[in-house]
Amino acid sequence: VSEASPILQPGERAIGSVGQSLAAALDTSYVDRLNAAFYSRIEYPWPPHSLERFHGGLWVLMLNQDVGAWRAPRIPSAPEIWVAGCGTNQAVITALRFPRASVLGSDLSEASLEVARRSSEALGVSNLELVRESINEADYAERFDYVICTGVIHHNADPASSLRRLASATKRQGLLELMVYNQFHRIQTAAFQQALRAMLRTSTSPDFETEKALAQRLVECREGRGSMRTFLEARVSVPKAAFADALLQPVERSFTVESLAALAGCCGLEVLHPAIDAYSRSRGAVDWNLCFADAEVRRLYETLPDVERWHVTNLMRLEESPALWFYLQRTDSGLPRQSEASMAAAFLDERLVRVTDERELLVREPGGGYRSRGRQPVPAGAPPDREAAAVLADLPEGGTVGEVVSRLGLERSPRRVNRLRLGLATSAFPYLCSRALIEAES
Ligand SMILES: C[S@@+](CC[C@H](N)C(=O)[O-])C[C@H]1O[C@@H](n2cnc3c(N)ncnc32)[C@H](O)[C@@H]1O
């Protein structure tokens, strides 16, 4: 393998070393073995302080709204879901969010699956199956309504080939939720991994134990300046899994919006819309659109198609841009992709009702089990976005946001309306649901 070179991905004009740690990305089964060993040594992610159980269909409703299905559900109320590369808890979290779904969680790491099995048993989860399997060997054909794969294919030798398997497993009109690393978020991690392996000469054959020992020494001595020093300082006391995830990944590739769209295109997929992840939400990085004060700059930017505009945002925001976490659909779905502006316009006219749901909070006990702390209302509190909060306060039950926007004299530009949509009627901010969608579900 040492003579071979990494597999070039669609949209990659040349392999650069910035944000990429690819020396070992030589062969699919070799990298699968590296990942199986790596993720058996660390439990990723580490156990969350608490989990949430939902009893109704809130997450299905919100998933439909995330992709603009306001009238007829695109994802059925009892969907088939695959969490591919589920790690220790993502499949359990998904089964708890979608109680009527049948969830399949798969991973290369038996140790991670064992953690998931234990929590699933402790919580009495009955809609989850867990299997040890590589995405690169899975041959599901149009089986799933919804496939979730976040933080996985960029660790594989040939992400395009992994993504083709995910696309084939998705039903024609189903949805794929994909997260790959944003190149501008991985500059320090990949540089560190390369430096470490250059010293140990382990670039094509990463070795966890020797690399871990040197990584610890490098973090402790904190040589370096600027962003690398800040990066290393933040790794001094983190959980073992977080340390290894940042500093010791055997293989990591990273993307821009442009190269992700190219990758999707060659796998029979197209990028639909951003999915707001918890981390970007906590940083306030939920909108892929920029607001320019200069009218000419605004005009040039605003006339770009969605994906090209988001790519400009990716380049202009660099490390501040949101995670590359998107919904995708098959190009043979027969469903035309709605632009973000048309989704926002449809949202303005939709008759909406308030979300009144509950979540059961399950708090982790010292022994590893979970104890219910009772039910809490969803949503909790007002929307964080001030304009969204004002709209919600003024909206009559079954009214439209368009009427409120006119009454309050708010700006109706597609970008401002889209911000309202994001802050009021998405999985990340579930305050409103479409009345038509609820009626169609019941
Ligand atoms: C960074 S973790 C992400 C875990 C989970 N998706 C999440 O977001 O919490 C990557 C996971 O993908 C798994 N993985 C990597 N390549 C895989 C493959 N080809 N097939 C199945 N699992 C894979 C690893 O074992 C690991 O558990």
C-alpha cells in the first residue's frame, strides 16, 4: 500500500494537505480496519449527561418542514430509518426521537455498538436494531425513508463510494441527512495529525498507542503559536474520546460546500437544505446566508443559486461558517428541488399552529443507567431570535406569518423571511407546525 496514493474525490482539483489527513486513505478495507480499531479504543461520542424521549410525532413533522413539505408529508409517520456509522449513542437518540419509526443503527465498532445496546436496554427502547457492518459492504436497496450519516464518510478511504451506498439505500423520495467536515474547521486537527505522523513515520500506518503518547507530550509542551497554540490549549483536559477524535484520526478528509455538492452530484444526489446541528445552533451559526450592506454586493450575492451562495458564505466565513450538515435527495426522486427563497415564500402563506409537545428528560446516573426526571414542555421558552419571538407573540392560532409580518411592518426579503422560518418552524427551533401537515398525518 505504501506506493499507492489517496483516492481523489469528485470536485477535488488536487489533493492539498490543508484540512486533510489522507496519507493512509489508500484502500477501503484497510481504512475500515483502521477505523474499527480506532473506534474500539475510544467510545465516541462520550456519554451525554442526559437523553430525551419523545412520545408523539414532533420530529417527523419538523423533519418534513425542514425540507419544505408543508402540506403532504414526505417522510411518513412511521418511517424506516438507518443511522449509518451510529457510534455509541446516535441510533439510541434517534429511536427515542422517532418512537413510531423502525431504526437500524450500524457501525464498524463492536465496542461502540455495545455501549448503544446497553443504553437501549436500560431505557427499554424497542424500535432499534443494532448491527456491526461497514457502510462499504451494506447493500440495502431503496429500503429507508430517512438515512442519517454524520461525521462518518470523511473518515473512509473513498467517501464517494460510501455515499453511493447510502444513496442506494434511500427510498427514491426519501431523505439523507449528511454531515462531512468543513475544511475550514479542520485546519489545526489535520496539521497536527500530519506533524505527529511525520515525527513517528506512521503516516500510512497510523498506530494509536505510540501516537497517543506523543500527542499527549505535544499538547503538554504546547509548542507553537497563534491558532495552533489555542487549539492545543483547548485539548489539555478533554474526554479521552474528544482528544483522540481531534488529534489521532487515522484518516480525515474535509470539504467545502462546492466540493460537497460535487461529491453528492456524482453519487446521484443533490443538496437540498441545511440541517441545523446542535453545535452550530449553540454557536448561533444557523444561517448559511450573509447580509451585505452594500447594494451591489448584495445583488451579486443574492442572485446566486443556493449552493453557490452558500459556498461564498463558506469562503467568507471560514472557521465561523456552520458545519457542512445538509439534507440531500436522490436526483431521480422526481421531486424538483425547492429553492430556499421559494421555501420561505411558502412558509409565509402557511396556516400554522403552536407546537405543544413534551419530552421526557432522562438523566444519566453514576452507574451508567438513566433516570427519568419527568416530562417537560416543548418548546421551552421563547425563540432566541428577537424578530421570531415578536412574530410568535403576535401570531393567532391557525394564522399565517405573512399576515403578522405585514401587521408588524417587518422586512419581507427572502433572507429575512428565511431567518424567521429557521427560528420558528424547524427541528432546531420547533415552535410552529403546519396545520395541513398535522391534518394529513392524523
Ligand atoms: C466520529 S464518529 C460519529 C458517530 C455518530 N455518527 C455521531 O455523529 O455521533 C464516526 C463513527 O463512524 C463509524 N464508521 C466509520 N466508518 C464506517 C463505515 N465504513 N461503516 C460503518 N461505520 C463506520 C466509526 O466506527 C465511528 O463510530
